[in-house]
Amino acid sequence: MAQNLNYKVQDSYTYDDKASNRKELGLLYTWEAAKKACPSGWHLATDNEWSMLVSKFGGMDKAGEALKSAKGWNEDGNGTNSSGFNGLPAGILRNGSYEVLGSFGFWWTSTPTGEEGTAWGWDLHYAKPLKTKVFRYESYVSNAVSVRCVRD
């Protein structure tokens, strides 16, 4: 998919509960919700699928520029979207608070980390010199972040 998932399921959220954010950014999902939200014929991207995507566009140090949207990022942190991924800075819902809209984009993988209550995610950052980088991180499954689905 070339956009963040926007399919309402239990434990999916609109940033700041604003309809305009849902239309532009899609929804934020807890990990359990993310695993169930992709439509039939699609699945939540695995950690390995994310690794392949990042490698295709220059690796963790360079892929951010190609994966990020050409608008919407704080402090001229926009990318080129040369990948067609159109990564948006949709933020995160963590501990009941919406955070970092415009500064970070976070996406779930379907891959647990091996530590109870956490799963792998990937994120993009706005600020120089990190604006071209992509990061792999461990996240608590109770956090809600964006989702991209991959065709089966």
C-alpha cells in the first residue's frame, strides 16, 4: 500500500480525534489491532519485508529520503518520495497521549521482538542530520502507530 491504513477496528485511533487527521494520515493501531486490520488478501508487513524495502532504497542511513513524503514534515524534513511509499509523520499514541505529529512516522511489523509485550517497528525522523535515516525499534504493543499492508 502506498498510504497508511485507514480502516477502523477496535483499538485504532485518529490522531487528536480529528477527522482531518484521519483523512490525511490514516489511523494509529495497537499491535494487536494492526495484526487484524489488513483487508483480505493483504497482511501486516513483517520485519523482514521492512528490511528488504529499506535495503532497496539505500539502507538505514539513506532510505528515509526516498520513503518520506515530499510534504508534511517539520523543519523541512521532507523527503523525495522517490520510492512511492509516501511515509507521513503521523506520530504515535503512547500512554494515552498523542505525540510527535509532523516529526516522526512509525509503522508496525507483524514480528514480535521476543521480549514479552514488544514488537518490531520502523520509523522515520524529521530533523537533520537524521532526516535521511530509517530506524528499527522495539515498541510496546500497547502503543498505537501507523500500518502498511502488503499484498499476499
